[in-house]
Amino acid sequence: MITDRQAMAEPAWDLLVVGGGINGAGIARDAVGRGLSVLMVEAEDLAQHTSSASTKLIHGGLRYLEYGEFRLVREALIERETLWGMAPHIIWPLRFVLPQMNSPRPAWMVRLGLFLYDHIGGRKRLPATETVNLARSPLGAGLKPGAGKAFIYSDCWVEDSRLVVLNAMDAASRGATVLTRTRLVSARRRGALWEAVLADSTGERTVSARAIVNAAGPWVEDVLQRTQDPAQGGAAQGGQARKRGVRLVKGSHIVVPRLYHGDHAFLLQNPDRRVVFAIPYEREFTLVGTTDEAWQGPPAKATISEAETAYLIETVNRYFSADVGTDDVCWSYAGIRPLYDDHASSASAVTRDYVLDLDTDGGAPLLSVFGGKITTFRKLAEHAMEKLSAHFPMAGPAWTAGAVLPGGDLPGGDFDAFVAELASERPAFPHYLIRRLARAYGSRAEQILEGARVPGDLGRDFGGGLTEAELVYLYRNEWARTAEDVLWRRSKLGLHTLPQAAPLIDAFLAGLHHG
């Protein structure tokens, strides 16, 4: 990685990207690959908020068809197989069972929606929709009696926070500078340049950039406030962008002991016409979500409410035989979606499409990102570069569609064959560990396993197969600095380790930092 001192040596960056979520990381990667000099800053850890709190799906958004979001759904459907090809270790196909029991929608309407879903997005590798009778199918195992007709369709799963990290890693490998735990204090136009003040634990420093991309997610309006010019009575230098608004909507999830056997997921319809996913998670669990609850006040760290927990548990008990209560919730998480404010009447109806707002105000450009979803981050980045193209005529063409992310260069894109090869080379290693490392790091798992003949060669095990060798890799390559970074964003090993592991991991990482 490039050090802070090297980062500040650049006389003027082409692009200062503010925000280390999926959109910021995606734009930084796209821009540096076109030949621009890029500095990306994130006030906390990569993917610390919204981008690690999704339902972890690469999907078109079947329910968005009800709201007429055909452009967004089509773009997202096309992206599914593109992203799968870019990162087959952290993205893989998932079949979804959509029972008609308890459905507020007639079967013909659901089937019509799935017909559109199958045909408007250029599906090539994913299986088409089929109809089954759950009373006679193993897919109905775990559901309450009475489950009859269901539709089975395809989307993809993604390790969301790892997708952010891989984009940041690829950007850095191409020459971008990525600074975590570094916040934008303020920015002022100085003719054709932005002069930006950044701060980290060591203090403040000033950098110059030809353009700023505001990809701060829920904090997009806060960043706009930091571009105000006090000499003009506090008028926002991003004045035109201020006409745009962001609507904050909280989405929460719960994790419970596994509700059913099988690798398929469920899409459950509720009487209020909302849908909830139940998805196999971390081998031993089921992930259930999400909710849509309006967020009041300024953005902050989100937690699930009692009402949201009750809603998700009620949904589980409506469909599954298992009797789930609040004591069965092993973990929960919540995130704030920074949706573009289209003045919809309910949080569920707010558009998931994105708006890119370019403000030049006679000087250096400021591009602000409103809305978006994880599935469309790559296309959003391309559109962002199109918006900025007049200011960077030397930039190269779009390039990311066929470029794999770090670790994604598996032979033939065949993950299972890669795992089998990796396991055959290390017969002394437990298969679950080999598979987990392959899932997290793809071909780069070799860097962690290099030279190790038995698990003990990887150093101390902190639980769940998390070893010193893996922590060293995460520190050196993935900006991991705390146990929380490792246990809940670079992985979900927090579900598989004891609480006392966290301070030991913190101490080990601190030793790497000071060593």
C-alpha cells in the first residue's frame, strides 16, 4: 500500500473520491483504470455502514417491477452475470423459492413478473423460472403444512463488504491511493481545483484535486455541507447539487439457527405486500430480512428496533415450522440506505435507482451520488465517468465489464474445481478451512497458505480457523485494523468465534501496526 506521506506528495489529484462504500470504491477503480490519478478517503473502515448491511444479493429486484422500475431492474439483471464472472469466489448463483401460500398477489401476476424477470435482462447462464408443488418437493422441507404451488427463480449471492474491499484493492493495485479512517473536513474551490482539508489520527493536511466525487452514502448531504463557502454567506459551492435530496431508509436483518436444509433461499410474501428473504447463511444459520423503516434525524450507526425484530420473526413463523422467538436471534444488523428522494408515500416505494448530480458552478466539478444499490455499482461508476468525461478528455474508455476482481481469476471460473485442487495440495488441512479461504480470497488464498503444510504453520488460531497468517494478509492487503474489521466485514467469523477472541485479535493487529 501507498503510505500517507506518498499520498500527500501528489501536486494535484485528478479525482478525490469521498466515501469507501461500494459506489466510492467502484468509481475509484473505474477512474484509475482509465488513467486518472485517484485519491479515495473513507472516514472509518471500508464498507463500515450501508455496504456491509445489505441482504447480500446481486439481483434485479423482483419487487421493483411492481413500481415500474423497469430500467433499473433491466440494468441490474444484466449486471448479475457480469459481476459473477468478475468475482466467482464471492459471488455465486442462488435459487429462490417463492411460495404462493399466504400470497397477497394472484399466481398469474407473480408468474408474469417472473417471465419479465427471465427475459428483459439477457440471462445466459442462470436457470430459468420453474413451477413446483412444495407438498411433493424436497424444497418444501421446513415449511408449515399446506405449502402448495411455488415458483423457483434465480439470482446471485454476494459477500457485500468483500466486494467493496476487492474494488478498493484493485484500484490500489492500479495506482489509486486509498486512505481509510481519513475524513474530509472541508473543501473549497480555487479556480480549476478543489482544495480539500483531510484529517486522520495524526492531524490535518491539505490536498488538491481537479474534481471531487461525493460517494458518502447516507452522509452525502453532510459532505455537500462541507463544500460550502463561508465567504458567500455559507452558500453551498455545490449549490446545484443541493437541489437533490436523499431519503434515509433503514433496513434490518436477523440471523437465526438454520430453519431448513438445502442451498436454496426463500422469498416470502407478507400481507402488507412487502417481501422478506430467508437465505442459508454461514453454514449453520438462516439470514432473514429486510425491513423498510424511515430513518429520522442525521445519519449514524443503525441498530435493529424491537418492531423490526418482531416483524421478521412474525414472517418466519408465518411460513416455517420452526417456532422462532427473540431468544433465537443469534445476531442482527442494520444499515441506512441513502435513497434518492422521489417523494414516494412509503419507505418501501422509494426508488432504488440512482441519480448522479454534477455541479461545476463555474469551476472544478463536484459529482454527488444519490441512491443506488450494490448490484448496479459498476454501471453507476461508468455513468459517473461519463458525467465527468468533458473534464477529463484524456481518460480512457470503459473497461471494467471484463476485468476480474482480485482473486477472481479462477481457472474456467470454476470455484468447486479450484477448491478441489487447493485441498488436494494440502491434505492435512480441514476441508471447511480450505473452502472458507477459497470463498473469501479466491486465487489469493495461496498467499495465505504459502509454505504451510499443516494448519499449525499458519500460526495461532483465534477461532473459526482465523489464524495469524490470515490476519497478516488482511492487515497488509485489505486495510484491516481492528477485530471488528476482521470479524464482521472482511469475514463473518464473529458468528464462529468466542467473544474473548476480539481483544486478542486487536492486540495482534496493533502489534503489526507498531512493528
